[in-house]
Amino acid sequence: MIDMTKKKRVVVKVGTSTLTHSTGLLNIRRVEQLVKTLADLQNAGHEIILVSSGAVGLGRAKLGIKERPKDTPTRQACAAVGQCELMYLYDNLFSEYSLNVAQLLLTKYILLEDRRINVQNALNRIIELGSIPIVNENDTVSIDELELEMGENDSLAANVAVLANADLLIIMSDIEGLFDKDPHKYDDAELIPVVPEITEEIKAIAGGAGSSLGTGGMATKIKAAEICKNGGIDLIIMNGRDPRHLYKVFENKPIGTLFTANGEV
């Protein structure tokens, strides 16, 4: 059995659906719980890296745009406005616990071999200085999700975990984990607690995007799990409805779906 208490450097990824209500507006109570829990885990000796979606959604709300923008310039504008809002929020909340935050905005090209070392050095130094890196994709300069960017923040989080030589990636989603069939369609769907190997069968049961607010579905999380497995990093998919459930991970209590890097059951 994997001892989660020994996982020191931890990447936590939160999606738009975790940060916002179904209205698209910020879920203030949940974000406050998330920050408080992460701050406590940092104080307990873990090194937290937060990969946070939400910029486009927050920008939409602030600009009064009800529908998710279909054209790239509007999406970029929402991201530009929303990223300011997102970091202002995190800075204020983490400062209540005497913790500093740092913003890293990444694109696929920044993570190419000749630039990766710069990102890696920055990440390590931020962590050494006791601050929490907050990473997002640089949607403001996106062209489209297929050409320029990672496409979604699950893969971004996995790449950041590998880059940071993390011990664990936790993806907080709007679903409990990986099920043997689509739980939205089948009442008898059962949660798969541990995935030692990512087989074709596992890929086949991964569904599409589950939320209208975000872009990542279960298929993107399987892709992230593959990236982590290749990097020797364990990954957990769990529901982000109650951020305090993060404590269960480090108390070795079962939660969500664990994708093991070494094939352990």
C-alpha cells in the first residue's frame, strides 16, 4: 500500500466547476475552504503547487458575458480580466495564513526542452522561499486549444508535476473518480478505487467533458495519468465538492481513484 503521508511535493489541480457555482459565479465558501486546507497542508510540511483553472469563467462573470465565448479574442479578453481576479483572490486568502503566492502562466512552447529549465528553476526557487506557486495556462495569448495550448489544465497539471519532480498529483473534479461506466447514465456504476495500469479498457470507459463550465472530461484525466505514470508520479482523481477531503489523502483514507505509478494495487 502506498503511504501518502510521505508525499512531500504535491500538485493540486482545481477546475472551473470546483471554483464556481453552476451560475458561473465564484463559489466563495468552497474557495475559502480550499485555501485554508492547502495552507494547513503547507504548514504541515508539504510543498503545495496549485494548478488553478477559472480565469475565463471569472472574467466572463465580471464582464457580464453569460455564454462561454466561442471566438478566441473574447475568450482571451475574459482570461485577461479573470486572471487578475483569480490571483487577487488567492493572494488575499493565502495572506490570511501568512503565505505568499506566485503566479506562473505557461504555454506548450514555454515547456519545450530549451525553456523547461527556466520554468523548473523558477518553480524550485519559489518553493524554497516558502511560497505557493499558482499555475495556469496563459489563455490570454492562446490561438486555439489544439494548435498552441495543452488543451486543458489536466495535462498542464501533469506536466507541471513532472517538471517539479512532484510526489503526487491530485485532480479535484466534479466527479468522485473513475467509474466502470458513466455514472450520469447508469445508477449501478461503481467507482474504481485503484488503477495500477492504464489499459485500453480503462481508456474506453473514460467519458467526455462532464461540465459546461470547464473543458476537461475523464478522457483528459486519463491522459494526465499517463503523463504522470511515465514520470513516476501517483495521481488521484477526487471530487472537489469539499476541499477538506484533501486531508483524507494524507491520512491514508480511501478517496477517489488512485492511479499508481509503479503498478501497485
